[in-house]
Amino acid sequence: MTMTNDSISCDVLVVGGGPAGATIAALLAERGKNVVVVEKEHHPRFHIGESLLPMNLMLFDKLGLREEVERIGMIKYGAEFISPYHNKSITFDFANASDKNFPFAYQVRRSELDEILFNYAKGKGANTIEGCRIEAVEFPREGGVTAKGRTDDGEEKAWNAKFLVDASGRDTLLATQLGIKQRNRRHNSAAMFGHFSGAHRLEGKAEGNITIFWFDKGWFWFIPLVDGSTSVGAVCRPEYFKSRQGDLDAFFRDTIAMCPAIADRLKDATLLSPVTGAGNYSYRAERMTGDRFIMLGDAFAFIDPIFSAGVFFAMNSAFIGADTVETCLDRPRKAAAALRHFDAQTRRGIDTFSWYIYRATRPALRNMFMSPRNILGIEEAMLSLLAGDVFRRSTVRARLYIFKLIYYISSILAPRQSFEAWRRQRRNLQAG
């Protein structure tokens, strides 16, 4: 790393040291690139999103980090869905997916996982800087990228890079600066969450499973962690949050009371810290690439987390992004094609999950989830989707098309319910 006119010069500047930024920094540094990672906070730092997918493990294996993740994680063999509209629960085991090689995942404290990945990047040779926020980025006509930041103690810093990776998460550095961040027009939600001790968990092998509770205002997550605490969050329509009176902790407890199934799990539980709220929960930038930059993970888009895909999408985009950045730097004539490939591959996973997320609270989809049948391998395909198997070429994709066809037929056969669900969604989007 060299200094030029009080600016630090490097090949690649990565903004954000979460799973996406740390992963791509490690991969590029290992390939001999001069990489600088700038993280606004100091590890370990809190982050929500503790539930991983089975396909995450393939990425940890590639990085050689499986044992470290096992050390901090609680095994998650499947996902339980509880519906008050059907008066029952159902559990999907990942072992029953089309590919039997990924039968489980982990629940992790993100502070611990993110620190493991950040230190891994450092160990691979990336220059890591913490406690510094990038405030502005420019792309000079003569080429390269310039960025300015400010440390916790007010010191100004500047960088000159050949390429920029925006992994700034929900700060959406480039999307905001370029004016291309848009509220998701198909989905709108907000969330509140906290951690509890003493929550009643499932027993035996299922103890580490994530549980999704549907209720009239949206849905809850229930994620057991290895230290005995449980992450609980509610994702609801913005119009419901606007009805809040009083403090957020009381509002969260009142919301829990609306869902008897999760209220029962938490009847003897103690809230460990103040409840946190998150608005603007679903957005997407108009594009994720440009001349001398790419966006990874939440820096490009954030979708409702009902299927726990956030960390997997972030890390997977980092693997694809590493090849893209390397091509842009070493073979600039192929840069345009590499950026198009990155865009197409990244959108594939997001768009596949989004179809189900947009319909997750609609009666037709709930009915199909709560009464699964493996006709033509459809249930196996759905389990593959829940496991994150949406990027590889396989028979899963064709079976998911059949699932969609059945969904549309079911919706047509129940026009009144379908229309009411559509109308509620329209009101929700307008309220946001």
C-alpha cells in the first residue's frame, strides 16, 4: 500500500467489512491484488441476520472456514412453519431436498461470524481499516476511483483505487450517491427484533431449527443461538408500525401477544436488550454494476428475510464478484461481458427468492406450504429453494415452475381470497 499526494493507492477498494466485503477482499488478496477494506465499525459488532442456509456451507468449505463456523454455530436441520390459519405446524428438513449433500446449516451470532470472515481477509493479505466511514466516491474521467472517508476521531482519509466494490450493506453508499436506490414496488415491510433468554425451544434434533410464525400483521422469526439466547423478530406492514403508541419494547410485546403460538414460546422468557426497529426493509438499486464498480449483497438490494437468504446471497455474490473484478483489472476488453455475467448471475438468485417472498403471506402460497406433496418432486424442489440451491443448473428450476403453475391455478380457484390478498398488498405499498 503506497501513499500518493496524501491518498492511499490500491487496486481494489472495498467499502464494508461484512460477509460480502470480507469474502471478496480475501479472494482478491489471495490472487495477488492490493486490496483495502474500509469498515465503518469495529469488529465484533452487532448485526441481525443470524440464520444461514445449507448452501452457505459450500462457500465456507471453499474458504476453509467450516470448522470455525461450526465452533460458533448451532446446527439447523430445517425450518418450521406455524400457521394459525391451518391450526398446525409443519417442518421442512433440508435432508429431504433434491440434493442430499447439504442436510443442515447453522444459526450464528453475526458479530462472531463477521469477525471470522474479516480476520480471514486480513490473514489473506487484505489491508483492513476499521472505524472509518466512506463519505464520498468519485469516478474521474481519466480513470480509477477516488474515495474520501472520516475516522471515528475525525481524521480525514483518501484513497485512489482502480476499482470499487460497494459492500456497504443497508447504508447503500453508491446507490444513494448515484440516486438509483428505489423502494421495492412489489413488496414493503419493516421489522423490530430483540434477543431473549429462557425461550421455549423445540426438543432434540429440532432444537436449532428456525421457526416462522404467520399472524395477521405479518410474520415472526424465532432463531435459537448456541449461547442459549433466541433471536425473535416481527416483520410487518408499515401501516401497522404507524399505529404504534409508546415505546418500541411495549409495542413489540403487544405484537407478540397477537400471535399465541410465539407468545407461548416466550411466556417465561426475558428480553436481554432493548428492541431494535428497522424501516425501509425492502429496496433495490436500478443497477448493480458500472464503469469501475460493482455492488454486493445489501448494497444493491434487500428483500424480506423470511427465507434467511441474506448472508448466502452476500457471500455468493462476492465469489462471482471476485472473478468479475479480476477480469476487469487484468483483461479490460472483457470487462463489459464480465459485468453482464455478474449482473445476470446475482439477479438469478434474488429474483427466484423474490417471487415466493412477494406471495409469502397470500392464502394460496400458505396453503401449499402447509400441505406439501412431493408430486413430480415439487416438495424436494421447494426444500432445495429453502436450502439456497438457486444458482446451480439442476432439475430444481423446472419443478419450481410446476409449483408456480399450481399456485396460479389455486389462486384462480379462490378468486375472492386472491383479490383480497392483492388489495391488502396494494394498500401496504401505498402506506409505505
